[in-house]
Amino acid sequence: MARPAAPREEIVDRLAEVFRHHGYEGASLKLLSDATGLGRSSLYHYFPNGKQDMASAVLERSDDWGLERLTPIMESDATPEEKIRRFANELDAFYRGGQQACLLELFVIGDAQALFGERVAARLTRIKRLFAAIACEAGLHPDEAARRSEEVLIGLHGALVVSRGLGDSGPFQRFLTALPHRLMGT
């Protein structure tokens, strides 16, 4: 008897793990098939355009997570500092203490840049604007808020790379702890 297919969300989560570990170009159909437990024909049933559709579904699921988990925090009535602390807690969980690769960085390397670069840029711009809005809410001038927002975005992704590269969550944890000060000077 054939094993019932997993829900689409679970399949996409499994695909995300392959992309996180191998990048877009390194994620072969065999690896993607093995991770999902689906044969190639079943994968093409779910994702007619193959790996590109799979990566797109992974990015969409990641976007949905951000919209569901992060946007409500940033748009809440909490103080700016509390918003940033809650945001940092969500990122800490999502990136497993800094040991999980960021999909955005993996989808702007090689061929993936041409396929997903605009989408990644739009996501980074949206995050940067959210940070800047919080910094403005905390009283910073819009120009200073925009500058700090970009620095925080750079620092966040840098801390992820350093933590993963060292196999030590410390750099990522220290960055998250300092996030309110880095963004708002508090």
C-alpha cells in the first residue's frame, strides 16, 4: 500500500531543509525527493516547474511565516523596545539560535539570483522599512532610522554567518541582545 502524501506545508518544510543545507544549485532532485519521501513524478505533480517551483514555495512559506509571526509584533501597540525584543526572540527560535542558514542568502547565489533576486530584495526592503518605522517610533530622525535599520539588517545576517561558521551561537545571541540598542540607541 502506498504511503499517504504529507501535507503540502510539511513537504515545503522538508524542501527548505535541503535548500538550507545545499543551496539552490546544490539541491538536486534526488536530495529533494529523498527529503520529502516523494518520487520525482510526485514532486513534479506538486511543483510542475520543478526545483524553481519548489524554491518559490519555500520562499513563499518563509514569507508567510514572517507575515504571521513578525509583522503583528512590529505593528503591535507595544513599546518600540518591546517590539524589537519580541522580534529578536522569534528570530532566535526561527534560526535555531543562529545555527540555521538564512534562505535569503542562499537564493541570491549563482542561478538563483536571476530567479529570486527581486523577491529577496523586496523582502529585505520590507524588513528594513519595519525596522526603520520602529526606530522612528522610538524618536529617531527618519534618516538616522533608515541608516540604523540597514546596519541592523547587515549585522543580523553577518551574525548568522559567523555563528554558523564558528559552530557557536554566541555571536548571534549577542547581536540579538544588543538589537534594541543598535536600532534605537536605548
